[in-house]
Amino acid sequence: MNTQWNRRDCLKLALSGAATSMVRPTLANAVSANAAPALQLGKAEHCIFFWLGGGMAQIDTFDPKRLGDARSKPSRSGSYYASIETAVPGVRVTEHLAQTAKVMDCVTAVRTVNHRVVDEHAFATNLVHTGRMISGSTVYPSIGSIVAHERGAVAPSVPAYMLIGIPNVSRGPGFLGAKSGFIYLTDTKSGPSGFTRPADVDSARSMDRLALLEPLQDRFPSQSIPADYRAAQVEALRLSGPQFMRHFDLEQETGTVRQRYGGEFGQRCLLARRLVQAGTRFIEVSHNLAFVNGTGWDTHNDGQLQQHILIQEVDTALSALIEDLKRLKILDKTLIVVATEFGRPAAFDSGGGRGHQGTAFSMVLAGGGLNHCGAYGVTDDECKEPLENPVSIPDFHATIFATLGIDPHHELLDGSRPVPITDGGTPIAKLLRGS
Amino acid sequence: MNSASKDDCTVIQTSTLLLLLILFANMFGAIAVSQEPRDAAGETVKRSQAVRVEICEQGLNDKDAWPDPLPIATESFEVHAFGLDQIPPKYVDDGIRGKRPSPSMVRFSAVVELPAGKHRFLIRARSASRLSLNGVLIGATPFPPKNGGDGSQADTERLVAIDLGPGYRFAPRGEYEKIAEFESDGGLCEVKFDVFAGGREGKNPRRVEVGETVVAIAKSGTEKWELLTPLPESIPYTDASWEGYRARAAKIVFDHSAAQRSALRDQGSAYWASRRQAANAWLASTPEVSVPPLPEGLLAENPIDHFIAAKFATVKSQNRHKATENVDFFRDVKPLLESRCGDCHRGMKAKGGLRLDSEEFARKGGDSGPAYEAGNAVESELLRRVRSTDSDEVMPPKGNRLTESEVSLLTRWIQEGASWPELPLVRDSFIGTIDDAGFIRRAMLDTVGVPPTEQELRNFMSDSASNKRATLIDRLLEDPRWADHWVPFWQDLLAENPNILNPTLNNTGPFRWWLYESLLDDLPMDRMVTQLVLQRGGEREGGPAGFSIASQNDVPFAAKGAIVSSAFLGVEMKCARCHDSPTGAFKQEQLFQLGAMLAVRPLNVPKTSSVDPEKLNAGGRTPLIEVTLLPGSTVEPKWPFPAFADSGLADALVLNTEDQREHLAALLTAPQNERFAQVIANRVWQRFMGRGIVEPLDDWEKGEPTHPELLQWLGRDLVRNGYQVKSLVRTIMNSAAYQRAVDPSLKLPDPLYSACEPRRLSAEQIVDSLFAVTGKPFVTEPMCLDLNGRRETDNAVDLGIPRRAWMLASLSNERDRPSLTLPRLQAVSDVMSALGWRGSRQDPSSSRDIAPNALQPAILASGVMSQWVTRLSEDHGLTEVALREQPVETLVEELFLRLLSRRPAEREKASFVSWLEVDYATRRVANPVLEYRPHVVPKLITWTNHLQPESDPAAQERIVAAQKGDPPTPRLEPKWRARCEDVVWALLNSPEMIYRP
């Protein structure tokens, strides 16, 4: 199922349903209206997309193998930590994911994700966000932008796509245009960029300013382009007002809840949950707290030494989010994705850390009403190649789309040019079946 | 071989000797020298009038050793003191930026006068340097390590900056530093300061840059640091004084660079003169376009107006039959036909032989007969097909069916006579001329990208000369800011896409510098395009060679071919990248032929740039696309557009008949290729007039010219004027059509140009204007993540410190690391991105996404950059205006003039005056206390240390500081100042700030 990366976009238009059905009979059944429920589109409404920039080592997290030794000479490949049982019999994870292990019945670690782009973080980050290689003739949209474009916000009063992290082109809307872009905040203390009033502008001063602006706006007739802009100004004003901004106020949560989510990354996840409740469709949450261990998830050399702190942060936040969403009865309609640009090899580098590996690595799905099984796909003893059920990046994207009720064979339009929503991806049937 | 090893040996000895000398100097702290400086002939020398800067490129290696003997200088110029933070780019070929050998060496020398006493000298340099006084080495800095590392390297040596005392400058980019003492008896002293630039990172060259290279002196008994200079002036080495000095030096480097370019271009002048002669001969041998007579009652400034008035009169006469009340062809029917049918039923390759892009073809119909008969909806084939439930027949074949209301619309249109006028008549007559204030604002935004200053505005308004608009246009066309305004156009068109870190996202080199200098030097269009196609110079140094790169692209030159064909021929070949276009006439093979010419070698077609034939032929319906070029094929270079120009023309025009790039350049730019001049003219026309005579600009197969004769006339006019775009612009701007007032009700540009529409300014125009009108300095970080130049050039370019919006690029933090953030640039980038700018230009673009969305007004109202330009800080241009002794009415008037280029209307004036007059008399603070700026060592965050534990918190502090912005001035009472800021805010958020008058 490893996708041949190519640019067959226009072709996909020509192929139509018939051609795809030859390749993917199951899905064709699933999407044609009255077919048996072999596979059907999911009903999830929201997606919280964790981004573990740097490349999470699957062998030290969701796909543990025998213990290795980074310090012996020569070093012995294998996991850096011991593994533990989870709520799903037979599925083990690292000991630093102890809290997540308990809710593993709501989780599927997809262990056989693979691609061939490992030299450069930016390149792989772009691939995992857009599901495609760069082409030079099209700028592809990120998965967040596609979801925002396809489904809009759940509540019309909030943005469809929010990012808690640093803007970059890989997270951007590509050819879908600015309207499908994200609104971002870099951390939980700063409000959303552009919508957070300056500290010295309270709502009274804001009203004063608008009163001054009004005669300047009135110069243009109501049926004009500048009047359309004025309408956008009204919308912007509403978003910078308390109705929207209150969602960012974590003080409104109880101390118990806040503590349960843990540090800054956990607080970002809590904020993401609040945004889900407010009606945001897609929230990307970056775990870019690189300096807990020096390197973030890019655990070359010494970065390995404190990697367990990163893992524990994710463990706390992920398990808290799952429990909290469950408590609020919105876990089934909220898909959680843990994504990263690539994995890392079982062998250690000369500094006791790990290099990059794309041939097999883990990304994680949780909630979203999926038929979870703890883990999907099997890798070899070195975590290097998939042995069963390989999952390409387009397949992984297709699974996310299908979970969110978006037909993974749908076509987007780049101008007049049709671009399939994934590059030939097929959803993981087992997770969607019977969901 | 032998001689090489001998040289190496000498080098080692020399460097050992130097090392000893340095040790010696350090051990004793100072060296006393008393001898008078003499030149080579033994003559006593005189105090210099300047510091000579010599660049040496030859005879250097990367062995971390000083060359012996010293290499000969290849280039030199003079500055005022021992201080420079840039060396000029190297120019090669036809005056384009080239690549200097890395490492190169720079020698500063001068004879200075020193008072008697023991002085301290500070050396700052990015790499190895050595300072000698009267021939004796007194201080040096080392060669940097060869390994720039992965970002986690501790680099303590360079990160502990020397503190020269309050007010004095810290090394801004982690330069090496050294303080040495020297005792002088007084009198003249010959100073030589050698520095290395560039070097190697592993095997790869580093950027050939110098960083902030300085020799400063604290004279005996003082703590005052000043730049060492032979001149009598004192240049304190403080931040403020350095800024002034740096600007002076930058001007010298700028002028030196311009002279270098000019000298190189002179070598090509004979060739280009012959090209002009050939063009004139062609013009003489081909018929002129006749300019139509002016219809009665209409006015004209030049031939453009004749064409436009004639067309207006024609369409007006056609439009006597008004469209029915229910259906308007242009409003309702045409958009529907274009969006739902146009992809297939348009142009020469229309499906089923049916074209729905003109009335003539639509009535004639295709293989299934006429699409419709006017007045007879019942028997219309078009309606039958859109209503059909047979999946083999229904139209459109893909995507959603037409809605019921769309079908009903088409039915009514056909039933009511299928009216199809040539062009919509938006207005019955031409609107009047724009007023002077609006004209100067429009003209400046269109040429230099920013509105007039208050003084420019007042001068223009009070000028009573009848030709003052023409005079203004002439002046603006000479303004160097023209280049700033036009770079973005070319960046979009040619997909200039540099990346400041590890370029992998279809990145190019930073050929923005070539674009800028070509525009600055008024390079004729044929010469500029020739330089582009030849792709010479430095790839990462800003030469047109940067265009040739497409990182991680499977067939870079196919991508480049598509850019060239759309930019210069209006032929869109994106589809041909992988298959023949479903609608266009051009095949994949033609794109690859073009690509092969650009590559100067045959191109292979990889599987990744094709479509699997099995999949292509699968399925029921006939595929919309064809693949006639199989993967694995090899395509030879060949001019693929004989219809535009006969390939035989090239031989007479090229210097080297073997060079495929020369061939391509000649065939593109030969006057016989009328398409080229017309495409350029059409693009320039669109920039000023709001729409092209042909739309879309980059795909002429899809559109017919609205004014074909005018287009032809403009193309010939461009050739006649030596391919000078400015000549074309002068004609356009002087036309009555350009100078018409705005009809605010127009939502789109009128294709008959009866009035101007309100036109959204570009992201660059808006950002530059906000800084320009408020006088707030545009201050950001350098566009660079490798401040100390340790990385290899290919993975870390330095795009400089932006002074205009176009200088930004993608901030490239895919790593998502706080320590790699550039928060001030981010604040500007956020505004620009919301307004339709793309930091990452992976593909070319002829039009931007400027549809209004909530983020645009939000970021302009509350964004970080917006706070900078609104807050009356000490360095804000309006702070002095607010403090000035004048009636509040005058202040309001001045704010309107500065920010909106007009006087306030009565209602506006009343509102603003009543707001500002509160506490106006007491707005000034009697004894303001300026905020103390603590003198702390700034933390250097750069690639080499960005993963160190201190870098993240330091970056966070920087983010907070950027978001907070500069403190407000203490000279205005806070409450009144806030009121004044509210007024500034309102003016800056007025639609007039983002729409062109």
C-alpha cells in the first residue's frame, strides 16, 4: 500500500468512481449510498491534532520492542525503556505512557505508518501535514485547512481551524486560500493572533475607536467592495469581543481539571477541548517544548537522556483529554490524532540518541467513535519495516477524513483543476467498520 | 604537487609565527612602537583621507591560515572608518550577482593620526582577523570551528560579548572580539586590518560575509569608544552613531555595486544595440496598428484613449437591446457557463466540438448540434444535457449537478432570446477625472508603493502648472522605490521562493536581489528575460541562477518551463507537467522540450511526472486527459512554440549558436515573437488598469482580448521603446483612462474602463504604507537563522534586514522551535499573509487571493504590527506632530493629510476635533522622564546554539518584547496620548488605507 508518490491529480477526475472501485472495492461500497456497513464514513465532528515536532521515537513510546542499551560499547539496539501492559490485552506501550495505557481501549497506535522522506524535518513535516510531496505547480493545503474547507466550523461563531503553535506554510491553506487558513496562538498565555485586543484597549476604548472609524467607513456606499470589508470588520470585532475570547480563559476551569492536564502542553490540550466545545472543527496543538530535554522530539545524542519527560507530558495530557472528553460525553465525536514527521530507528547514534527513520513509525488515533484496538499494524523486531498492514501517509489522512465524515475520494479544486483530497489514500477499514 | 606542499608549509610557518606574536602581544599587554610609518619606497606617508577596503579572492584556501604572500586585490573602495557590516556583492557576466570564492579576504588600511599614550583597540570580526599598527601585529581573532553543528553546540567563546560600557555597542551577531593595547608616541600610524570572509563548513562553502567588522579605539585615559578613522571626525561606537555610520557605508557599497554592474553591462552594449536595430528593422517592415479616430464627445490624452473610446462607443451601440429584467448575461449566465462548462467547452480543444466561450460558437454548437436556439428553450440540447439523469450524458460530467435555480436561469435566458453582448456596459458614460489629491496618492501607490508625504502632497496641490501630473509621473518613474514596488510582481510571477533554513520545499535561490537590481537599473525587458533564461551568476548569492533551483522537485526544469511559458507567453502548462492538458492546445512533450532548453540537456520523464496508463484507461467514460509522452522517454531541447516565433530566427540573434538557453532567450524576446511583448504589455496594463486586456493573464487560450488593436499597439510600442517598461507605464499613466475617478459601486474593474473600481492594495503596499505614513521605523530581525555564518551557504541564506515588505520570506520554522522564531518578522508576516501575500511561493501566481475575511481587519485592528504603528512611541513619526504647538483643528487636518492624503470632511473634522480637544491644552508633560533602557548583554540566538537550554527562554522574552512593542512617549500625558492613538487607529483602519483611490 506504499503510495507511489506522483502527480496524478487531473487523472483522478477522469477516473471517476468506476476506476477507484477497481482499486478499492471496499470503500466504493462504503461510500455508495445503500451498501452494507462494511465501511462507512464516521460521525466525528472535531479533530484535535497533536504535533510532536522532531520525530517521536515509536520504539520508546507506542511500539516498544526488547530493551536496548545506549551506553554499552557497541550500543545494542532496542527500546530505551521497559514496556507495560495496557487496557487492551496483548498491546504494550512504554512504561512512561502509564496513564494512557489505562485508556488504551479508546486508542489505536497505528504502528506501520511509513514514508521515505527523512533527511529534513521541514520536508517531512510538510508531507505529513499535506499528505503530498511538493510539486512546484501547486501548494497543497494542510489537513487542518482541508477539514476546515470541507466542513467549516461546527458553530459559525468561531474559526474552523485553530493552531496552538508557530505558523508555517505546512500548516497553511495552500491553494484553498486564506479563508481556510488557521487562527493561531503561540501558547496558552497569548490570545489568538489578530483577535486579542492590545492590553491597553478595553472594550470601552474599542467602542470609542469604532465611533471614530464610522464616518470614515460611511464614505463608501453600502453595495461596494469596501462595504464588504466593513462587514469583515464587524465580524473581526465580534471575534475580539468577550463572546469568543472567553473560550481562551482557562481560569474558568476548576483547579482539579487544570492540574489533571499537567503543564503547558496539557493546558494547550485543555484549551483545545474548550475550543471543541465552542464549535471549532480542527485544532492543531503543538508540543514544541523543545528544551525540556534540549532537543524536543528530535532526540539525537543527549536529547535521549530526558526524553521520558516529553513522553510523560504527552501521557498526562493525552490521557487527561481522553478522560475529560469521555466525562463530557464528547469523546466519540472528537478524534484525537498524535502526529509526527517521522520516527526513529531502534539503533542508537554515537551520542546515545537516535537518528531519523521513515520506513515505519507510529502515529496515534484516539476517540472519534472509531473501533479502537489499541494498536494497528505490526513492525519487525527493529521497528524498521511494517510486517502487516502498512499505512501510507495518504491512508492515514484518508482515515482521518473518513472519521470526520469526509469522503476521502472527494476532489478539491485548485482554480479549475481538480485535486483529490488524498493522493490515493484508503482509510483503515478495521477502525471504521461498525463504528 | 611539490610546489603546493611547499606553499602549505609556508602558510603553516607564517601562521605559527603569527600565533607567537599574538601570544607575545597578550603577554605584555601592549607593544610600544615609535618608528614613523613609511611606504614601500621608504617615503614617509601622510594621513589618509579614507580607509581603503580591498577584497582579495585569489590564492586563499580553507586551511585556516593567512596567505603569504598577500593576494592581489580584485576590487576596492573607500569608507570613512574601520567599520563595515557588508561587503559588496560580486558581479559577473552581464552585471548580475555572482559567487565569490569562499573564503575571500578583506583588507582595511589607512594611515591614522594617534595622540601619544597607551590606547585600547577593539577588534570585532566574524572570522579570523588581524590588526597591525606600523607593521606590528597587535591583536587577532581566530578562525571559527569547521563544524557549524546541529544547533546544540555550546559556543561560549563567542556568546559572551564584551561590554564596552553604557551606550556602546555589543557585537550583534556573535562576532569574535578582542581588546588589545598599543602605546603610541603620537603622530601617524599605518593601520592594516585583515579579515577572512566565508570559509568551509565541512566541505561546503560558507557565505562570504564579514559580519560587523570593526576596529574601535578608546584613547588613553578615556572610556569613550569610537571607530578608528583617519578623518578628523569622531564616530562614537554607540548604537545610534553606528546606525548613522552604517547607513553612510551602505550607500558607498550601494554606489560601488551600481558602478560594477554598469561597467559589466557596458561590455554588452554593442550586442544590445544590434538587437535594437534588428527590432527597429522589424517594426519598419511590419504594418503599424492604426489608431482609431476619437468618437465625438469623448476626450483623449494619448492613443490609448482613442482605442478605449472607440470600443466604448461600439459596445454602447450594441447594447441598445437591454438584457431582460430577469436575466443579465454578464451577471448571471456568463459566470455559470464559465465555472461549470468552461473547463471543457472552451478554446481550440473544446470537448464534443462545443465551445461556450463566445456567442458565435455556442450558437453554432458542436457534435450534438447547436447548444440552443434563441427563444426556444424546449428543444435546447444544452438544457437537455444539464437535466439528464443518464450518467453518460449529464453535464457537467463531474462534480455536483447544476441546481434547479441554475437550470431555471439558463432556461429563462434561452427562452428570452439568449442575449450575449460583447462586453457589459457598466456605465453609460465615462466618469470624470480623479482630483489632484487622489491622483498623487494613486500614482505613488502604483509606482513606488507608498502614499505621498505631507510635503509631497502639499507641493503637488499648490502646483499650478497645467502639466503637473505628467511631471509627477516623470519624477516617480525615476524614483528608486519603483524597484521596491515591482519586486513582488516578479517574485509571484517567477515563484521566487528562498528558504532561510535547509531549503526543501521547492525552494529557489534568493534571486530577489537580481530582480531588485534589474528594476533599479531599468533593464529593458528583453535583456532582463535573457538574463533570467541564461540563469547565470550565483545560485544562493542572488543571481538569476537562483531561478534554476527547485529543491526536492523531481523535474525542476519542467517546473521552470511552466513558469517561463505562463510568465512570458501566456501559455499555462501546469497540467502538461504530467499529461497533455485536457483543454489546452499544448502537450506534455512541448513543456519538456522547453524544460530541456532551460536545462541545456535532454530531460527524462520520470514516473512521478506522469500518469499510470492502466489507471488512465480504466473506467467507463473516455478519460478527459491523454498521456502521449510515456514515462522513461527522453525529450530533447527544442523550441516548442513555432506559432509564436520561427526557431530559425535565433541564429542571427545569439552570440553562441550552440547554447540552448541563448536560443530560448532570443526566441522569447525577438520582436517577431509578438506574443512576448503583448504578454508583458498586458501584465503591466493590468497592474495599472485593474484587469488585463486578455484575462487570465497567464493563460491566453482561455480568454479573448477585449481591445485586440490596443493590445497590438501596446506591444509594438514596447518594442519601439526598446522594451522599456517605464515608457509603457508613462503612456498608460498619462492617459485619461488611467486618470478617471473611482466609481465606488463597481465590484470589478470595468472592461471598458469607464471608471476605476475600488481596488484592494497589495499586502506589501499596505504594510509599507502603514510604516511610511506614520513614520514608525520598520524594524525587524534579520531574515536569517544563521547570524554568525557558520552554516553552509546552501542551507542557510541571509536575506538581510528588511526595509520594505517584499524583503520578507517564509520564516521556515517547520521545526516548530521557539528558539528559531523571529517574532518581529512574524508580526509583519502575519499581516501580509492575511492580506494575500505568500511567504512560500512554491508555484507561480499572476493574481492573489484578496477576498475579504475576518482576519484581515482583525490583524490590522489588533495585531502586533498594528500596535507598533498606532502607539505614539519616541520614534513614532506622529509623536512630534502631536507635540507641536498648533490648534487642534490643524492637528486633525495634518493627520488626515499624512495618513489619507486628503483633508477631513466636515463631519469627520467635527468628530475628531471634539475627541482630541479634551485636555489638548495640557497634553504635554512638563518634565518628561525618558525610560531607562538597561544596558544588558543581548543573548545571541542563532543556529549553532538554538538548542541550548538558555535559548528557549531568551526567545520567549523576545516574543514577549515584540508583542509588547516600544513604550509610549513620556512627553505626552497618557490619557490624551491614548485619545490621539485612537484617532491614528481610526485613520489607519479606514478602508481608504487598503483601497486605492
